Amino acid sequence: MFDREFTLDHLKRILAEGSGVDDGVDLDADILDTEFEQLGYDSLAMLETASRVEREFGVSLDDSTLTEALTPRAFITAVNAGVPARTA
């Protein structure tokens, strides 16, 4: 179960593991506001990413997350909005 904030580092790892990284794309650059399409991730890659996030972090993402969260910043915000509150 996910018990901390979902971060850019989490997203970069999941993107790289699930869909790889296109030549010429540097995920360590300032990518927060770069659209996923520009980073080489199409809708299928984002479906895979969302599925991995749901399984690994125990969140439920609706379809609108994938159509509306076009950048890493927006996706991270959407995931964190769905993270259950941590219980002691």
C-alpha cells in the first residue's frame, strides 16, 4: 500500500520500466511541464503507466486522468489526489 507522496522520481522509474525511454529524451531534465507526447509516451504507454501506478501504489485512476493529465506535473497531482490517507 502506498503510504507516501507520489513523486516525479516514482513516475520516471515507472515510465522507464514500463515503456522505456526514447533516444534523445532525458528524464532527468526539467520535464514537469513537458507533455508526455513530447517525451515519447503515447496513450498506450500512459495506460501501462497508470496500470502500474494503480497496482504499485494502491490508487484508482479514472479515464479522465489519462486524457487530462498531459504532463508529469498534472499526472503526479492526479495520483496524489487519489492516494488514501495514511493510517497509523
